[in-house]
Amino acid sequence: MNERQRMVVSDLFSNGVDGDPRSVNRNKYVKRAKCSPSTALRDLQDLVGKSVLVQLPGEGRNTRYGLNLGGY
């Protein structure tokens, strides 16, 4: 994981991102990691590919990602 990913995942474990427990969307990732929307999407997709995050129900701007606590 890169430094941006570690920071956001660590925040999710401790108290959620921007007060939203255990989930993040692309816009919140952009604000927290101080990166572009394209970079945020690539990072989030990479974390899903590594089974760190799972994509929660929703599409487009409503897409949210949560911690994969099941380890799948």
C-alpha cells in the first residue's frame, strides 16, 4: 500500500473518514489524502483488488467502500 492508502485505511480502522464510520467514497478520499479524483479512484480500486476494502452497494457518485473485515 502507498502512504495515501495507509492513511485512509488507518482512519477507517480508528474512527471512519469525516465521521462516517467504516466507509469512504471517492470524494472523501480526495479530501483526506489530498489527491486528484483519478488518483483516488485508482487507489480505491487497488485496495479492493487487494481485498483490503469491499465495494458497498451503490453506483457512480454513490459508490462507497468499506473495510473488508471478513478477510475475503
